[in-house]
Amino acid sequence: MYLEINVSCPNTDKKMVNTNLKHFINSERRWCIIKLSPITEHSQIDNYYSEGFRQFHCSNTLPIKEGGVSGPIIKEYNKTLITYIKSKYPDTTIIGGGGIRD
């Protein structure tokens, strides 16, 4: 089964698990996507990559006091994440959100 692992939902009262996720990667699973927060630190992306993740969804909702906001407001955050990931890790696949269409 292909997976998208949401490590960034701001609309939950629970702490998101974002360590030791490499156990979800296996040779029979072509897609194992990490769904990032718009404010993900580059060091966390580096950690996911070192664990073996090569597919990234940029990104989930932006945390705000009331929960989260998505759509075009996160486009600039996503462009920053995408630029970082693709420049450092050209072998990755990225799903762009927040108004990004190509």
C-alpha cells in the first residue's frame, strides 16, 4: 500500500510523530510521501532524506491560533521548501500545494 505520512497537522491536540518513520519505507512500496508543514526546518527535511524518504508533499496547513489555514497563503512557504529540497536533493519527487500548479 502506498502511503502519505502527515507529520504536520496543526489541527490536532496530539504531538505529531516525526522520528523513526523509515520503517514505513520498503522495496515494495513505490510511494511513501512525507507531508511537511509550511514551517518545516531544513534540518528536519535533511533527517527525512537521510532516513530514505524521496517524496515530499509541500505542504500542509499553516498553523495559526484558530487551527490552520491553507490555500494560496502558503504558496511562498511552499516555494521556499521546494527550492531547498530540489536544490539539495535533485532525486526527489515533490507534490506542490497552496496554489502551485507546475
